[in-house]
Amino acid sequence: MKFFLLLSAIGLCWAQYYPNTKPGRTAIVHLFEWRWVDIAKECERYLSPKGFGGVQVSPPNENIVVNNPPRPWWERYQPISYKICTRSGNENEFRDMVTRCNNVGVRIYVDAVINHMCGAGGGAGTSSTCGSYYNANNRDFPAVPYSGWDFNDGKCTTSNGEIQNYNNANEVRNCKLTGLLDLALEKDYVRTKIADYLNNLISIGVAGFRLDAAKHMWPGDIKAILNKLNNLNTKWFDAGSKPFIFQEVIDLGGEAISSSEYFGNGRVTEFKFGAKLGTVIRKWNGEKMAYLKNWGEGWGFVPSDRALVFVDNHDNQRGHGAGGASILTFWDARLYKVAVGFMLAHPYGFTRVMSSYRWDRNFQNGKDVNDWIGPPNNNGAIKEVTINADTTCGNGWVCEHRWRQIRNMVAFRNVVDGQPFTNWWDNGSNQVAFGRGNRGFIVFNNDDWSLSTSLQTGLPAGTYCDIISGDKVNGNCTGIKIYVGNDGRAQFSISNSAEDPFIAIHVESKL
């Protein structure tokens, strides 16, 4: 009995770090700005059969409607109420999505915007996605309700009430972030209103939360809110399961606030990961893939079991947030696939894949002046995600998660889950390879010359299908075949001009 109690105590303190995915599912995808009806379909037709663990969805709560510029993506980060009512759909559609995704083993993680309400300049009226009245100037949000007592105006010491100095932790957490009305999260009333919203989502069946702007909230205030949360819905989750928590903390170093302050609440978004990996794969600043041998904590990242990692996210793929010019995105498709392949093969962190929409970029003086553009739409109504005959998406949706190379690397990660990082090889430059125990092996050529060499894979002898150039279909391979000998070695050849300059094999791609 003592042993059992010890185990359950360990289970509880680990809970908020565990993604609540089904066993053998190791990655989630951010279906940025998708409608709930499209996500429900995607769970059933694609994500579940392809082994994805879950979906991060855009904020489901009522937000301000911004018409200048017309319906930007960032309006969804300006709450008006906690009603489930947005351009992605209403509460019934949200419930249907959560039910259908859970029923096929795909979890839903909600982007929770709880640091603030809409911008101070948001005016007054009913320009909101569900028609709720608000008066930003008076701090009046009757649909919650919040009033002037519930905001941090009195606690901010800067001249204009805005964050001015990121080396002052009080300012970063008590003042307005880009004009957004900062909630007084030390008040039990405010904490309870937020917890009521999150508990409503938990009762519907969500598996966890991305906490937006966590750096702008005191870790203790987040903790107090999390302590009010219920366990997950036992229709789909084991009794006593806690919501998975990952906190948006942009910590590239050199500021007053560090990611480690938030470890007690859950995982944190490791923004250094994509920024550094982009620099290495672009070969900027003398970086080489050979240096990735000690990737992870060895690069100054947060501990693996506290990290939520990604190559790009909805902010930094359009120059917002963190990472700067080194961030790789779908616009840089060839190198992007290399980066996502490396992320999914490497054991560090819990991985999230991005799924985007295209927009008309317009660079002026190095800045995309169209970085505000919202999702594909007809007069403001988000367009359906259509599926083409070749399984790509139409209507302006990029669907990186459907790219063969990315989808098959999600499967690779599932197959090698729990296996050690082994058999590292490099040429001292940008040709590298590594294995995951005796279950998977991957080789990259990011040099300007061809790779041709024999490597120890650690895999059982046999013929394998390279899952980057093709698929294993009915026992045959539509791509390159790799022959592993009785000694575990195989010959690899990768041209520097290959469409995808990497090869990956795993025990389930064996022919």
C-alpha cells in the first residue's frame, strides 16, 4: 500500500508535464485558425490513422472583432468573454470536435488567453464574435463580468501603463503588453472566473492548455489558477488525470524573467530550440550540423521533460514573438523539412508540428507589412479546409502536417519512443546521422557536396523503405530502399541537390 501511495504521489506531481496522449503517440499539431468542423474531420480521416497525438486549437473564447486591419489573426488574442463563440465555431461545434477527436484517440489542447482582455483602445459596443457588449475604456466586460477593479492599472508604474523595460520583472507582469488590458490575477475573483472557463473546457473533454503570455503573469498566480482546476473527463481519461500545461515563456536569455520560474506549473515553450536550429540549418554564423551532437540541454535549453519544442509557431513564422530571421517556415520548404525531421527524430522535448495558411507577404525594409493577415476567408468567414486528390490542402491552407516527409517523421518518433540517442556520426561539417536504439536511424546531408558512406545503423538486418522519399505500401517501397547488413551497417548516398537531403528508416518501414 505504501508503494502504491508513493506511486500515486509521483503521478500527481508529474501530471501537468504529461500530455495525456494515447500510448505510442508523441507529437501534436497546431491547426492554426482552423474551424472546429474541419478539425473534427481531420482527427478522424488523417490525424488518428497517421499517429498524431493531439491538436492545439486557436483560442475558442469570444474575442473582439477588429476591422482595421480587416480581421487580423491577432484579434483572437483579445478576449471579450469566456463564451465559446469565435470565427472557428460555436460551443456545439466545439463540443462535437472534442468528442469526435477524443473518440479516435486525438487530444485537444486549448490556447488559453488569460493574462488580459482586449486592447485599451478597443472602444465600446458589440464588435465581438458573439455580440457581447464591452467598454474597454471603462474596463467593463459584463459578459464575464469584469470591471475596473479586476485590472492591474493601479499596479503598473510606467508613465504610459505599458511594458517598457523587459529587465524589470514587475513591469513585464503588471503593465500592459502592447496595450492589452492586464488582468489582476492575484484577485481570487479573477482567478475563479478564469478557472470556471478552463473547467468548462475540461468538462467538455480537452486534455490541456497552452497558456498564452505566461511570461506576463506571476508564476504564483498561474499556480493558484491551476489549483482550482478539475481533473480531466473520465469518459476519455484515467481517473485523477490532470490537464497538460505548456506555458508561453519567451526566454532567449538576457532578460529579468527566466523559463525556470515556471517549471512548477508545467512545461514551457523552448523558443531557443527553433531559433538555434534555424541558425544551424541555414549555416549562419559558422554553425554546422556536426555541432548538434549534444543538442538539447547541452545547448543551454530547459530540461527535456520541461520543454515543448517546435521549429516555428504562429507568431514567429510571421516575424512576431521570438527567434528573428533564423526561424525556418513552410516558405523555406526544403530546409524546413530538414529541421522538422531533425526535431522529430531527436529525443529532446515534447514536439509540436505547425500547420499554417498562406498569406501575401509584402516586405518593406525587411519587415512583412502584411504579417497581420488572418486565415483564408469569405467576407470574414473562415474558409473550409478542402482536401485535394493528392492529399494536400486547398483554399490557401498549407497543411505542413500532411507533407509526406513530416507525417512520416511523426510516425518515426512514435516507433522510436523511449529509445536512446545512439550511433552518432558526422563528417565535421553538415553531414550527420544518428540512431534511436535498435528501432530507427536518420542521415542528413546539408553540405554542398554529395554524401556516400557506410554507417552503423543499430538496426536488424534487412531491406528498409526510406520514409522521406517514399512510403511503404503493401510491402513495397515507393522511395529509396536501404539495405542493412548482418553487422547493422548500411550504405547511404544523398546528393546535395536531392529534393530532400535526408533519409530515415525504422523497424516498421522494413520490407
